[in-house]
Amino acid sequence: MLQKNAMDERKIEEIASQLLQAQDKVQPILPISESHPAISIDDAYRIQFCLVVSWLANKLAEFKISLNQGDIIMTGSMTRFILVKKRDSVKVSFHGLGPLEISFKSVIY
């Protein structure tokens, strides 16, 4: 649920586009919090999400690949990446979330 004074989608897309252009041109810009002092954390995450999806769509287009409605985009991880082998088990525990264990019957890579 968005906060009461959240930025509208047009503004989110506009700021994400500015960031993407600055990245492409390798040109610094002012911090978003200076040009939009009332920005919230929620707005910043929405801008980041829009930026990442736009960058990914542009990068995939270079290879004639497109994103489709319903595609899942994973932008990061809370842990380091590890390679697993057949029959490996991995156990993790996150403070506040509890433990998780997964076992692999097969792997593909």
C-alpha cells in the first residue's frame, strides 16, 4: 500500500529516466533528495525498481529479448551466491524470519 503523499507513477518514471540517462552518459546529477526533499523511502524504492527494470529491458533488447508481463526479476540476494551439487542441503536462518532448509535432488547449470 502506498503512503498518502506518494509520488505519482509519471514522476517515478521521470526520475528513473533521469538516473538512467546520467548513468548512460556517465554524468553526475544532484541527489534526488535535494531536488525532491519530500521523497520517502517508499518513493526511493519505487524509483530504484523502475530504474532497474528499465535498464534490464534496454539491456535485453540489445540481444532481441524482451520482458513479458508476469516475468519475475530477481535483483539481488540477502546472502552470498553459492554453487550446489546434487544431494546438497543448505540451511539458513534470518533474524526475525526464522530458519529455512532446502535439499537439491538435481541441479542445472
